[in-house]
Amino acid sequence: MDLYFTRHGKTQWNQEMRFQGREGDSPLLPSSYAEVKQLGHYLRDISFTRIYCSDSKRARETANVIAREQKQPPAVIYTEQLRELGLGSLEGKFIKEARQQYGSSLDALRYRIHQYDPLPFAGESYGEMLRRTKQVVVDAVEQETVGPLLFVGHGASLTGCIQSLAGKSLEQLRLMGGLDNNSLSILRVASNKKLPYQLIQWNNTDYLQ
């Protein structure tokens, strides 16, 4: 069974370089819909059994565009468990300004997850984010008898989730970098459905014009 993962289309806060986590949610840029449609067209022959999607609006809109491009549109299941990492008081703040106060914590989030401390800004722990996102994927694999499945979510949470499911340690989760908007990553699940899953594609955007 193959598991496909994509990050939502680019949003207004992405463009403005603002933090956008579990609670923050800005609209997709008008230009993003065309790119999401390109991704949906690229995936139109895959015949997904189901789409699992964060219930944040930016992810829901992305999933709905992709689903409409499918030859046989699958059901979309929305869940808050696939939301982005919670960033507490940083939600909506300009990244440049936040770095002046929380530079070491934000560097850790980007490069050294095992040293990440969200307590100064009342953010969600990275471990809790991994627990909830991975549980969605593992439960879906156990429940679905056939695939493929598509998961639509967010940059930080999907990066950690995918790499962890592929067997990477906390220290290794960011070694391959993060995920671009509308990128495609794929994990392959063995017939016994046991972890780790095999990472066969990471952050591909070749189909975007």
C-alpha cells in the first residue's frame, strides 16, 4: 500500500512570512488554486481509496480541489489530529520579529528537533504533535484493506510525521529539510503493515509549472 502526502497550497501568511500553526489559518492565495489543480491533475489516475485531511481550512480547500480532479473522487475525512504543530503565542506573528526573542528555539525547530523547547511561547510539544499525526496514518493503514491513501496536511507536522514513520530518530527528522507547498512525498507500506514504512519519494514538485 502506498501513502501519498502533500502540504496545503501557499497561503497569505506563508507569503507574508508569518507563523501559521495549529490554531492560525489564513486563506490560500488565488494563485495557489492553480498549483493545487496541477497536483490534482497529476494524481488523477491514482484512484485513492480515501483522503485524510487536516480540518484547517487551508488544508480542506487543498484536499477538495485535488479530489475534484480525480477520475473517481474519493471520500475526504477531516481530522484535527492532522493539524499543524501548535505554536502558541507565535500564531500570526512575523517570523523575523519572533526570531529576535526566540531565535534559539526556532533554530532548534528547523534544524535540531531534539533541542526544541516550545514552553517560552506556550507551544505544543513536538512529541505530542508526532503522536497525534502518526496515529492518524497508522490507524488508516490498519483500517483500509487497500490503498493508495492521500494525506493532506502541513509543513512542520507532515515533515516530522513522514520521517518518523520511515524510521528516522528525533535528531534525524529535519536532515532532508522541510516540505514545500503542494509537494508530494510517498511512503510504501509492506504487506505486514509493520513500521517503519519505506520512504520512496520526498518533497517532489516537478509537476508544478
